[in-house]
Amino acid sequence: MSTPLWVWLAFNAAVLVILVIDLGVARVRAGPLGTAAAARWVLLWVSLSVAFGAGLWWVRGRHTGLEFFTAYLIEYALSVDNLFVFLLVFDYFRVRPAQQHQLLFWGVLGAFVLRGTLILGGAALVREFEWLLFLFGAFLLWTAYKLARSGEEAETDPGQNKVLALARRVLPLAEDAPERRFLVRTPEGLRFTPLFLILLVVETTDLMFALDSIPAVLGVSKDPFVLYTSNVTAVLGLRSLFFVLSSLIAKLRYLKPALAVVLAFVGLKMIVEPWVRVPVWLSLSIVGGVLLVAFVASWLRPDADRPPDAGQ
């Protein structure tokens, strides 16, 4: 079922309005969110996403609604995993809490554009070349294997980011600049600040680790609107979620194994789809069940002996 252009425009307009409101609140607050305030924002984002999914279910039917919630759940869980990367980047560059708040807002805005573009491009390619699903499925199986071995984050060194190295060579930089500015005017002209370089690292690192989420949602639905909206609604709450989980994320010891299971399941589903059709309700049940078990198990069996930097 094709989606009318006005629906696309209305959805993106609503997202932009929400982002403007969020930015206004951020400027008034002028500091990092407390855990309680961040939790309220997370609840708001999730409630809006669930309401949107319920509306999609009501307008387009049960099948589309289940596709949205399955894709949303996968995107949201993988976004939680991406917070490990954000923590690593912030720790490496010694980013202050107030700067973290600013970087996360603009980082989320950039992810909204970059991920959305890649997902829509991937959906268009799959429509033209359906055999790509086999490659995406194999890629997800490989990603699941790496996650199960906990080797993915070990290979991530923010200081070795190629975009960062290139930016340092070609961009005019002002080493002494206001902490909360990305661009400053100097007697020599406009100069980028170190904070802008950190934003580049956040964006490129997030995009690199989002490459597993794009094939994953393509294995759930072929509807570009479902794929796009599930990604956007999952990413929008990432900033608030960071401040809720930043002190707890190291305790989610079973998250990575659970994500490995989810990605392996979706990868296998994509490969066998021409011969075995897995119902959407079953996919949602498996994904939701695996993640729920992981969170409950992490809560019941916190790893007290785990080093503070484990998982990074």
C-alpha cells in the first residue's frame, strides 16, 4: 500500500515541531537532564511512538501495525546498544555533561536524516533487487556472531576515526573556543571548534553501528513508510534515554547476547523467506520475548564483579 505524499509531509512536519520544542526546552534548561526528568521524556517519546503505531494499526490494519511495532522494537533495542558507543566517545574526549546534552541533540537530528536516507534507499534497492535480502541476511548473521563474541565495540577507537583525521587536516580549526559552540568567528575568519569535531565522531560512529539496524528492519517490512517511521520514532528518544541509562547501561550484561539472538533470527528469516513465511505476530513475539528476558535477567543477576569499562 503506497503512502500519499501529504502523509509523509505531515509526519515529518510533526517530527520537526517536536524537535523544535525539545530544542527550546534544552536551551531553557541549559544543562544535562536529571534521571527523573529524562525518564519522563523517555515515557513521553515512547507514548507518542505507541500512539502513532496504534493509529497506523487502526488505519492500515493489524499486519502493518505489527510490522511497525516489530521494527520499532528492534530499532529501539539497537539504539540502546549504540549508547555504549556514545559513552565511549564522551569518555575518550572528556566531554562535560552540558556538552553531552548538546551533542546528543544534534547527533540525534543528524541520525534522523542519515538513517532515514539509508533506510529509504535500502527499501528502494530491495524492491528492485530482491536477492539483496540474502546478502542482508548473511550480514546480520555475521553481525550477530560478532556481537556474541563481544568484539564489535573492542574494535572501536574514537581517536582512529577516519572522518576525524580528515576533518583535522582540511577544516580551519579554532582550538581555543567557547565550550558550547560548533563554529566561531575569529580575526582570520570562521573556524570550527573541537566540539564540532566530536559531533562528527558521534555522527559517523553512530552511522557505522546503525548499519546492522537497517538490514534488520528490512527483514521485517518492505513498506518504506513503516521502515522510516519506526526508525525515526526510535531515534527521537535516544537523547533522553542516554541520561536514564548512562549510569545503568554497564549493568545490562545480557543485552548484547540478546541483540545477537535478535539479529540472527531476523537474518535467518530473511534468508528462508522465499520458502518459509514467518508470521509478523510471531516475529514480534520472539523479538519482544528475547529482549524482555535479557532485561529481566540483567536486573535479577547484576554483574557486581564486572569492570567499569566492560562492554566497551
